[in-house]
Amino acid sequence: MKNSPLILVVDDTPANLEIISEALTDAGYEVSIAIDGDRALKQIQYSLPDLILLDLMMPGIDGFETCRRLKENPRSRDIPVIFMTASSDTENKVKGFSLGAVDYITKPFQEAEMLARVQLHLQLRYLNKNLEEIVAARTAELTHALKELQESQLRLAQQEKMSTLGQLVAGVAHEINNPVGFINGNLNHAAGYVKDLLYLIDVYQQHCPEPGVAVEEAIETVDLDYLREDFPKLILSMKEGVERICNISTSLRTFSRGDSDQPILFNIHEGIDSTLMILKHRLKDNEHRPAIVVEKDYGQLPDIPCFPGQLNQVFMNFLANAIDALEESSQGRSFEELRANPNRILIQTRLSDQDNQVVIRIQDNGVGMSEEVQKKLFEQVFTTKPVGIGTGLGLSITRQIVVEKHRGALKVNSVLGQGSEFVVILPIQACPIHHQSSDKLASNRPQEVKR
């Protein structure tokens, strides 16, 4: 570290070099010398001075050209240059200032004036550098504060969204469970009652083979044979409908489960399946396209420590975006074309080679994305959807959940016009796990109610 500023004096007159060097040394400065512009330019490649005193008229390249090259060099462009000249020509002074010089010293030298100018410009340079450092530090602080603010906004948006959604879905699931449980339980009894009634009719027909015209007409009117065949099927279809409602209710509970402040063990496949159940209405065929084909290629995964509610939101964002991309790719294509090359979503889960990571791939054959879109995809408030449709928060929240909350990684592979693949990588870590009690887990299951 230098104790004193280093001054480079460039002059082709030895007497001038000696006088200036002696004055600067006596004033406490370190001094280096060069007898022409070429030597000065070579010298700064090895040692950068704090200030340069540059003679205007020299053999070889003159002071103007030397100054121009100094200012073109990124390493030396900020070094103050003071011209030394015996001329007081205004045109030369203007030219020197236009090239980047900060001042002029007129020969013959006045030692006090020279030292005063040198000291002034060294102070100005120090203040300028100090100001730049302060501005850079303040800019870094503001950038960091802005990033923290944006992340806080994302967390708040995520928490508010999940809290509201969780309360709504949990309430709906709870309200569904009671009547569904009642219907499910009573359907079992109804099936038994129907069986008993049909048995009673069989016994009656055995003991009264000729019941009379009125009874025969009634049997024909109600089509007893068809009733015998169809009534059990009707009960069975009702039971299947109730089971489907129970599955939806369970999926709602799984999807919207609240997260504690500690990770818990969770079955990733349950989270994906619950999300697919909620999105099932969007996967069905409609007037514009056939049904979207969902292919599941699940590997053998252990339960992993995570925040299930937040991971379910990640699956929801990726799957909903995949459906949006497939809806967009269906526009302008006929049913026949779509049946021949159906819209597909492939969901694949695997353990990594090291068995310390879970890899989840969600792939679609939709519209795909350009490289420019892929670069901005996880930025806050960036969206490719029309105004009023997308907020630009979904994938930025997804990145925060996976990368920051779960210490995982996100990747996207996409080709415009061919489809996209999102890859979620989650670590299997040895960390403190919050275990839910069996009573609490039991309370999350649909209950049957008999009346």
C-alpha cells in the first residue's frame, strides 16, 4: 500500500525533470519520470500513477496524442492529466481540455502554483473516487433492499393466497364430508333393503303363482324383470359417484393442507394426484378439443421432508400452465388432427443417481417457448398471458418455494412449437421432521355417517 501519491512527470528536458521532481519530492510525493510519450505509456502498464504532469511539446508523439491514448485506455482514463507548456495559446488549451486534461501549468514554473494545482487535483480525484464508492455501496444497498422487498411481497402474496385457498377448500371439504358420508352409509342399507324386497317378491310369487289380473298388470307396468336387473346397477353407480366425491374431498384436503413452520414427511405422488384431481375438469374433452391425455411414470420414491401445501402449489402452477399451453396449441386444429396427435402431459418422477434427490418432470407437447421467454420465465410480474389474465407471480412464487424454501432447483427445457418440460429437483435431507399425530391424520380422512 502506497503512503504517498505517485506523480508521473513526462518531459523531454532533463533540467525540467530535475526541478519538478525535486519540488514534488520535497512536498512528500513519490515521483517517477519519463522523457517522452512512448516511455510514459509503457510505464503506466506496470505502475499506475495518481496524477500525470505531461509536457505538451515532445519528440515522437506529442502531449496531445499521449493524452488521447491515456484516455482511451480503461486502466488510465481516470488519472488526472495536467499539461505543462510555455505557450498560452487558447486554442491549444481548448484542445487539451477536449482530450481530457484537467489543468495547465505554464513554464517557467512557479513552484507554489504547481504544488497547489497538483494538490487540488489529487484531492478532487480522491473525493470523486470516494463518491463513486459511496454511490456504488448505496446502490448495492438499495438493490438488496429492493430484492428483499420483492421477496417479501412474493411471500405475502403466497401466504395470503394459500391461506385463503386453504380455508375455503378445507371448509368445502368439511361440508361435503358429512352429507357424503351419510349418503354412502345409507346406500349400503338401501342396497340391503332392495335385496330384501326382491327376495320377498320371489317368495310371494312362489306361494301365489296366480296372484290375479290386477297384480299381473302391475308387474307388467313396472317391468319387474328390468327393475330386478337395473336396480342393483343403479345402487352401484350411486356408490361409485359417492366414492368419487370422497376422492375429490380427500384430494382437496391433501392439496390445501396447512404447513407448519417445520417440514414434514410427504408422499410426492399424493400431492401430484390431488392436483390432477382438482384440475380434472380442465383435462376433459370439450367443444374445442378432445381430452388431454395424462401419462404418469412414477418411480419408487420415499416420503421426503417438505412443506406439502407449498409443493402442491408448485404442481398446480406447472400443470395449469401446461394445460394453458395445450389449449393454445389446439387453436386452429381440427378434432381429427388432435385425435391423431393428442394433447399430452407426461409426469415422471425418479430418484437421482446418487439417491439423494427427487427429480420431477412435467412435460407437455404444447406451444413451447422462445429462449427469450425462458430467460425471463421466473422473474417477478413477467407473464406471457393477456392483460387481466396472468399476474406474473405464479412462477416467481414457484421459484421461491423450490429454490429458497426447499433448497432445490428448477430447470426448463422448451422448443418453440414443440412443447415444454419443467424439472423440479428436491433434496432428500436429514433434517428435523415434524410428525403429525395419528389422531390428526385420522381427522383428515372422510368419515362415514349413518342415520
